[in-house]
Amino acid sequence: MKKIYYLKTCDTCKGILKQIKNIEQFQLQDIKEESITVKQVEEMYALTGSYETLFSKRAKLYKEMGLKDENLTENDFKRYILEHYTFLARPVIIYNDQIFVGNSPKTIELMLQKVNN
């Protein structure tokens, strides 16, 4: 599978996608226009082993809802990701059986080494 979950309005996501040489080989899903499904989140979980890894603690709603002061479980992380797209760390890039979550320089460098070779 070659899939990218992203936001087309996010400049960081756009910049990362521009660095992928054969972007047409990927199925792109703008998570604001097309909500992620339970099956998709569970596929991501199967590759990461953690819903918390998929969860964005930088989301504005995370602070607004006071979630940073709560002790969230894996089920909570999954539920919030499914409830609102901003809770998914972006981008999520699935390349064959590997997953790259978020936009840290290290993650993006590893992903680019895999997909551009």
C-alpha cells in the first residue's frame, strides 16, 4: 500500500509532498474532505502499535478541550482521531509495510530515503 493522509491546506504537508519524486504512485487522502474510517485508523495502528503515536498533541483542540490535563487511554486517542481530523498527526505516509507519522525532520528524512530510492 502507498497512501498519504494529509491536509491540502497545510503548508507543511504541501512542502513534504513536493519532495516525493513519484507522488503519483501514492493514493492521497485529504482528511478534511474525506474523513478517515475506523478501518483506516486500525490499519495505521497495526503499523505503529499505538494510537498515541498517531495523535497530534499540537492540535489546537487538544489544548482547548483540556485534553492535555487528562490521562488519555489508547481508546481515547483512537476516538478523538476519528471524531475530528485535526487530532491525526500529519502527514501519515504509508509506504508498503512502513508508516511515517508526523513532520519531524528525522521522520521526513527517513521517509524520503525510502520512497525516493
